[in-house]
Amino acid sequence: MSYRTALSEVLADVVGPVAEETRIQDRFPRGTVTALGQAGLLGLTVSAELGGGGMELREAADVVTRTARVCPSTAAVLLSHYTAVAVLEAYGCPWVRGEIAGGRHLASLALTESESGAAAGGPGVADPLLAPRSVATRSGGVVALRGRKRGVVAAGEADTYVWSSRPLAAPAGLTLWAVPAHASDLFVPARPGVEGPRGTATSTVFADPVLVPAEAMLGTDGAGLDVVLRTVLPWLIELRAAAERVHPAGAEPLHPSGAEPLPPADAGPANTRHRTDSLAAS
């Protein structure tokens, strides 16, 4: 069965019937996420060798577009999931990738700093996505992550978060981590503020601190900025464009206003938006 046929069946049988209830009751669409996983759509972009669909950004954008026509909340969850999976597919461990391929694992992004962190970014830092305030400290084989991330889609619902911090030892850049949702002291408020579209469980996530194995690092220390520029932002740009092509005018946006903002052209490093647009077009 093709992914398009599988998606059509899930949209008609599962997503559509509860889409209005998801929005009105502001309830995370757990049933639709489970159905998407069982249909192979959560693992759409994981390599076929691990049991995934082996598809690329174009197919992910198609899924987001078609889902947005039926349930914008579910489309927003998929948008964050597919972008996080793009990072995990390149740098994550085979077990997590296999769980995603099997439809048993939901991923999300935890990259944008809290309001307080943004205010402390300092001169010349226009967007904390590129210069996180979160810190990482290593002791032997364990790393303690401390910080808070705002606008996290599927907060308290995802199984793995792609988390950014200052480097452990590198002089510049940022470092990315795969943080499991079950990690001790990873905290999501029971009554979150309004941070995103209804039904997406968008909230602030706190690490105070969270302990992860050193092997949870995605890529190398300090090289996460290049991953954000070359992978995260191009996927976000393309998937948001795909969703917004069908999103009704005047309705709330598919992505949270505070979630993973795209940096302005004068954000450091210089010409970030220009570089990102060039990458997205390549």
C-alpha cells in the first residue's frame, strides 16, 4: 500500500471524525497519532533498512498538506515530528530510529528558548534558536542539561525531544541532544499557558537538570548550529509552507507563535535567512 493510500484511509477513518473535537476541546490527538504510526506515516522518512518508508522532505510535505486540510492540529504535530526525525535520522541511534519506523515513537523539537532566555541573549543575538541559553555539563559518561524551552509541540506527549544547548567544550556554536521524555526531572506544566494551536499540547518544557548519557549527543559538540541551518530550518520552512497553502485565512496558525521561529536576515550568524533560503531551494 502506498503512503498516500494509507494516509487517505487514516484521514477518513480516524482523523476526520475527531478533528473538530480536537480543536474545540483542546485535546491532543493521541488516537490519530497512534493511527498514523500504525499506518507507517510516523516512520515515513526513516530509512527503509530500519523498516521506515525511506521517503524524503517532498513526501513529508505532501502528508502535512493533506493532513492540514482535515485537522490542522494533527498537521502541526506532524510538522514538528518530521523535522525532528530529519535530525534523528542523520545522527540518532538505530534503536530510536527503529522505534519511529515502527510507528511507536513520536519526536518533537525543543530548540527555542523561553522568554526569559531570549531576553538574556545579549547584543547581536536576534533569535535564541541560534544561541541557546540552556547549558550542558558532563561528568564521566553522563551529561546534565539545564534550561527551558518554549513552544514545544507535543510537550508531555512526544517520546523524544531534539534539545539544544551551549557546547560542552567547543568555543562556539551549539550542541544537539536526543532527550527521552521519560528522563527524570524533565518537567511539563500540568496547566500550560496558551502557546500554540489548540490540540497540539504546545507548552514550555523545563530541564532542572535532566541527565542523559553522553551518547545522546546528536552530531559533534558545537556542530549543532550547522545542523539547524542545513536541516532543521529547511524542513521547517518547507513543511510550514506546505501546511499554510491549505490553511484557512484568518484561522489560527498551524505552528505556535513561539515555536521554532525562523530567524530574521540580520540574526547571527550573518545572513542566516539568506543562507537558509538558499539551502531550502537547493
